Amino acid sequence: MESPNYFWPLFSEEEYQRRYALIRAGMEKKGLDCLLIYGISRGMGMEPGQTNVVYLTSVASWSQTYVVFPLNDDPTMFIISGNQVKNIRTMSVIKDVRPGGSFTRTGGLRGTAVLVAERLKELGLTKKRIGIVGDSGWLNINLPHDAHVHITEALPEALFEVITQWYEGLRLVKSEEEIARMRQSATITDAVYEVMVNATHPGVRPCDLYKIMSHTALDMDAKLTLGHIGRTPMSNPDMDYPHYYPLTTPIEMGDVVMTEVAAGIGGYYGKIWGTFFVGEPTPQYEKMFSLGVKTSHDLHAAIKPGVRVEDLTSLCLDTIQNEGYKSKTSITGWSTWNEPPDVRGAGDHVTDASFVFRKNTCLSVTGWPSNADESMGIWLGDVCLVTDNGAENLHQYPIRTIHIAT
């Protein structure tokens, strides 16, 4: 399908047919007559997030979006601003795009929730089963309270069920088109990251590096959706996680720099969790770096279809913790924002232990040693694809080789 916007390019018509068939087959099996999918902006810049919406629409509106997705009828997309309807309709695979408005119970502008309830009635769903899909199962963002109350009260005989995590589970395995998009976005992220690292030297501010990354992504017809950069002196460190909003404090010789960088297109992003040094790393930082390298390498080799997370507990924890550090090593879903799993080192165990890896899912695998009070640490991670031979790294930038900026 022709893409009218290079930030949000469309997939093929066959890809959307595949997605719709996948979701509707799941709905039939679960006994659902309709889905109500909600999204709310939670990204940076012009990135709307709203991953569960975008999966069916190709793009999301500013602020909030609702999609009514019936089992047997065409879907309808509701956006907050009427001024954006033409633009969103042009870019979306869904062409029934309608304006909504802020929620009010009485008087003034009719809220989107009111219009959503009316559409559900028009479709004959007043006594049917309706699944509510929120913006994020990981963050437990479902429907706004007022919207939930209004819609469920407007259809008192309908059966509503929050099924966000179920829906996100259906999205985990990626198609060939999605994998190609992920490879493209990983390549973009590598380029953005390399430009940032090469621009790092004493006197440069982290906020300046963020600007450089943003401009680089835009020059590649892409977006920077995460640009965390933090610096701290290796001699007296105070962080094991980079700053979400890069600061104006200049980088100095003897600093360690931690970053979390994601760039790409269409809601699909590469991601690098990187650590590098300004000047030679201290022996302790060099040791932590080697522990992070070994942990992530070992996990890449071990993650295969059918493997359970609990089987990887030792690999997540022991290399780091046997050397006296805390392991915050993580394995997280990263193919379109956050999806399952959510694996974190937690002392003597890992979270999400029952998760089973599946072929063609995308993950971030991050080796992450920290000291006891979390004032010192490094992390090394990037996006990989689960294959029969292990986790294939989609990135080429050598984050697991010590880089020294001068």
C-alpha cells in the first residue's frame, strides 16, 4: 500500500488482512462480539505511542484514540480533534474516522465516550460481549474512569471485560513484514547512536547529544522516541540508570555515560541500552562491563522457542551476583513499545518466570550489574529476534566493546 507519510508508512493490504483475521479468530475463540481499543499519547515529541491502536489502524491521533472493532463489521476510529480527521483518515488503513471531543456528561461538547457508546448501539451490541483493550497491559492503562463508567452504563446489558494482556499476547509473534520493519529501525537506531557517541567529549552537554540524535533521526525520515542520556563521575558515581530528560550539566573527563536510545518508523523501533566512558574506565567499571557482556551473550545463546524464563534464572543472576553485585538484568518485549515478557532480576529469582519464548518475537536482552545501593552500574542491551538458533541481534553497533570518548 502507498505510504502517505514516511514517519508512519503503511504495511501491505495482506498484512492488515492477516492482523484482522488473527484478532477475529481470537475473538471467536474467546466469545467476543466486539473490541473497544483505547490509546493515549505517552511518547515524546510527535510520537503518539498507542501501540494497541496502531496495530489495527497504522497511525494514532494526538491525545486519545478509540477504535470500535466488531467481529463482523468494519471498524470505526474516533479521535479527539475534529481538525485532524482528514489527516488521520489519509494515513490510516481505517477510513471510518470520526471526531469526538473531551468527555462531558452534561452540556457543552459531546465527549468521545458518548459517541463510542452510540456506535456500539448502532452495531447491535447492547446485549453482547465486548472486550476492552487498553493502551498498555504493562502499565495497566485501560479506559479512563469517566469513559468506562459512561460506556458501561449506556449499555447495561452488555458484558464488558478488560482483555488488554490477551490482545497484546496475540501481537507478540511478528510477521515477515514486521521483522523487516524492525531490521530497518534497528539500522536507523545504530546510525543515530553512533553519531551520538562520536559527538561525546568533555564539555558537551547531554541535552546537546539529545538534539544531535533527534536531528539525525529526522534526517533519516525517522523518529527518536527514546533519548535517555545520563553522566556521572566514575570516581563518585550516583546512578545506574540514565536520565529520562537529559540535563545541561556538561560531560567531564572521567565520566561514565549511560544511554537508552530508540529510533525508527511506524511505531517499530530499534533500541540500545548502552554504556561508554569518557577516559579510561576504572577497574571496577571495567569489571562490571565484562559481567554485563557475558550475561547478555549467554542469554542470547540460550533464548530459543519453547524455553521458559525460569530456566534462565541462573544466567540472569549468577554471573553478576557471584561477583558481589546486584543483577538487574532484564528481558523485555520491544517490538512496538513494551509487550511481554517483563523479566527482571529480583535478588534470588526473576520476574515473569512462567513466560515461554516463541519464535519470531522481538526482545531487548540487557545485562545490568549494579552495586548494592544502585549508585553505580552499567547496562548493555539491544533488540533481538527469537530464532531456532538463539536470539539473533538485530543491531550492528558494537555496544559490548568498551568505547572511550576523549
